[in-house]
Amino acid sequence: MPVRKLHSLEQAEDLCWLDADDPRLVHRIAAVWKLSRRLAPRRFPPGVHRHRSLEEANRIAEEWDVA
């Protein structure tokens, strides 16, 4: 990525935004999602989890936090 000299905050903001029909937008969104998965991974297994009681749900949530 090239280094650019900016004279105002408005110039920096203009460089960050892409139009909705820009083909680079999909790749940037995918990169943000990939970074977010690395920085803040899921703390629970995917899917729907059913519990018989609130106590059971809390116990399972604590197990996920420990793991």
C-alpha cells in the first residue's frame, strides 16, 4: 500500500470509502471479517443450543468461557 501525504481529515475519509458497486468492496469486507475472526474468535460452538433450564444454560456458558 502506498504512503500518501494528507492535508486534512476529509482527504483521509475520502480514501477509506468505496462505492457500493466497486468490485474491491467485496474483498475489503472479506478481509475485515477474516481479521475479526483472528482478533476475536467465537467463544461458543456454532449452532442452536437448547437447555432444559436457565441453570443448565448458565453452566454450559461457563464451560465455554473456561474452554
